[in-house]
Amino acid sequence: MEKQFGIQMIENPRPDHGRGPAFLNPENTAAVRAVHTALPEYRETALVRLDALAEALGVRAVYVKDESTRFGLKAFKGLGGIYALFCVVCDKLGLDRGTTTYAMLQASPLREKVEKLVFVTATDGNHGKGVAWSAAKLGCKAHVYMPKGSSELRAQAIRDAGAAEVLITGWGYDDTVRYAAKMAKEQGWILVQDTSWPGYEEIPKTIIQGYTTMADEAAAQLAAAGERPTHVFLQAGVGAMAGGILGYLRSRYADAPLTASVVEPAEVACVFRSAEVGDGEPHVATGSGETIMAGLNCGEPCTVTWPILRDQADFYFSCPDWVSAHGMRLLHEAGVTSGESGAVTSGLVSMLAKPQLAEMKAALGLKADSVVLLFSTEGDTDPVAYQKIIHENSYPLPQE
Ligand SMILES: Cc1ncc(COP(=O)(O)O)c(C=O)c1O
């Protein structure tokens, strides 16, 4: 389909709407959620109705899950980090995940053993904060590496979240991940990475499972409102979040139609690029790698979730940065604080109301009875950039 306003869309020719993989089904999520809900910091995040956006788009409802308050970390990512650390510690110490609790790991006699473990990760911000916070809860040390150009504010936020050593490297995200993996090997640290590659998939799987709590909450909140989603838009960096949530939703709504779209920044769209090549394999993004969507600035798809996105998503979008800035402003108006990586789907859905995007809207099947589900995955994780976008209208809408 033709590009409009720099927004591109690809349709999956043969989407599979069957159940998602077993490790993401609602039964497994119940175990994940039990670990999360036992934490003293756990609170369900809000599901907010965006009535003005629904009216503009001509659909019954648009809902956005607001992750800006999750665990006080301003992003959904802590769900993955904390669950992964829980699983890895249980496995290392030979403990049963079903009967062990975080509180048990934090107390004597287990704490003395747990404290000896050292964790390492690479991050563009939010994941590292989740790992640092989770490690600090267990009395463990964490090393966090960030790609070049990372905001010092984000680095400081990670230091503040836990007793982590944070270093901004001279490389992009994907090479920073390789560096973290190398350090883990050399130093005997445990790599807790939110993406996977052949031979490193078990810990990422637990991170991805951790994310499903967010979808499980949203599905329950929708059910309480008497709704079920007909459309979901999921933003992707490596695609671990999008694939995890989609895998869960396909099982949860196995008996109902659900149109799923993956949304990425135009300059670093590895899932889009992989769909575009269309040979079934994951491919590296081809753009400049420059985007304000720091959490989505990842060039290589996660190998665990790529098959889910390849087979079970219906559409793939790539969007210029202003789409996300537009989404941030419209969510701000609706009372939701959403950062650059959280708001791109809201910005896209708003653009779909424009006549120039009517063909895309029709292909998506968005109609008067549609119910759209979005995830605003972060709050103002870079408060200075947030203020500029909201109050100084930086990255404005292009002229029509
Ligand atoms: C706020 C936010 N949203 C979405 C994502 C995308 O997650 P993934 O890299 O799993 O695609 C990230 C990743 O860091 C993020 O920080």
C-alpha cells in the first residue's frame, strides 16, 4: 500500500489466528501474575478510554493501558525484569518456582546465597531500570550498559532505581547487547537480556512471560467493561513485548476475531523489514537508526517472538518520529503521560482518521463496532524531552 505522510503499511498475506504458543497462554500467565501480585509494589495499572479518539476514528471505543505508573518505574518493562530474576534465582538455587516467593528470596537463609549473584544487561533505558530495581530488591549487584547517545537522565534513573553500575558505551544498541553478553561470559555474571538469539532463549522467554501480566490485566479490565478488543496495535523494538502480548491475546481471544498490527519507528523497523523481505527469516533494519523512540531503537528482531509476529500479526507499520510526538500530545490531553516509545500507536490510530489514510483504515477493517486496544508502555522517562514535545510542539504534525 502507498506511503501516506511517511507512514507505511504491509499486510501479512496469510495470518494465523490460532492460539499463541503454550508458554504465553493465560494458564501460564496466572503463574506469572501470582509472582507480580505478591510484590508489595504491585498495583494494577489503569485502562483509559479515549473517547475523543474513538469518535474521530468512527469506532465504538479506543482503550489505552497506561503503564506510566508500573512499580514506580515509569514503564512496563519491570514486569519482565522482576519475573526473569525470580525464575533465574529459583533455578540457580534449585527452588520450586511454584512455591517460592520473592519475600522468601529476600529473607535469611536464602538471601545470603542470592546476594552473591551478579546480573548484567544492555538497555536503552527501561529494561535496565527494571533489572537494577529487581536486583537491588534481592541485594544483588547489577551492571547495566547503554548505547551511545543514551540520555544521561535515563542513566541516572537506572542508578537511582537500584545499586547498579551504569555505563554509556560507544556503540549502538545491538553491539551493546553483544558487549553485555561478552562481559557475562568473562566475569561469570548472569545475562538478563530482553531479546534473544540462537542459544540464548530461556531467560528472554521468562522476560516475555513477565510482560503478559500487562495484557492479562487489560483483558480482565475490558471484560469488566463488557468489551473485547477487535483490534490491537503493538509497538516494537526487538518485538519481544509485541510478540509476547500477541501470543497471549491470540490464546485469550481464540474464539473471536482480533486484527493485530505491529508498529515501529521508520528509521529502525526490523520487524517491518523482516515482513517486507518475506522469506520467513528475521532481518536487520535498514534505516538510519535515528529515532526519538529510544525504547524501540533496536535493529535486530528477538528470535523467540519473531515467529509469533511473522505468523500471527496481520499488519506491520513503520512511522516517522512525529507520529509518536503527536500521540504523546493527544494522550497528554486525555490525562495519560506517555513517552516517545509509549505513544506511537496512539499517534498512528489518530492519523488513521485522516482521509489520506482511508485505504489503510479500510484494510484494517476499522468500523463503527470496532474496539481498539493500545498499550502506552512508558511515561515521561526522559522528562526534558517530554516537556519539549508537549509544550513546545517539537516534532509537529506535517502540513497536509
Ligand atoms: C517503553 C517501551 N515500549 C516498548 C518497548 C519495545 O519492547 P521490545 O524491545 O520488546 O519490542 C520498549 C523496549 O525497551 C520500551 O522501553
